[in-house]
Amino acid sequence: MIGSIIWAIVFGIVIGAIGRLIVPGKQNISLGLTWIVGIVAALLGTLVAWMFGFSDTPGINWWEHILQIAFAAVGVFLVVQQQARKA
């Protein structure tokens, strides 16, 4: 159980970093916020993949990873836009 949680957090951090790399331009957000966006995006991507029946694939589930990265990129973009409005 603890190992699964730690693995999900580490994977979410990686997903957040990939999402941040996809968004063009300079992102003035902290690493911690990027990690949080990535963890949430990983959970949302897994949930959406499960809802549409993509979670029962043998081997690497590419559709799930694509959804997770897409959610991370959108999340990073939205956070950057929100912070730009505050400035």
C-alpha cells in the first residue's frame, strides 16, 4: 500500500515535469506546484482511462499515459495563466 502511494507520487512528479516541458514559453511556477499538477493529472488520466475502458490493456497502457500528460500540460497552462492574471 505505501509503495503504491510512493510510486504514484513519483510518477505524478514525472508527469508534471513532462507537462511543463510541453507548454511553450517560460512558466513562472514553482516545482512544488508543478508536482501537484502532475500528481492530480496522473490521477485524472487514470480515472478517465478507466471510465472509457482503456485501463484493461496488456503491457504499457499508452492511452492512459497520453491522457495523463495531456491533463498535466493543460494543468500547467491553466496555472501559468492564473498567475499571469494576478501579476
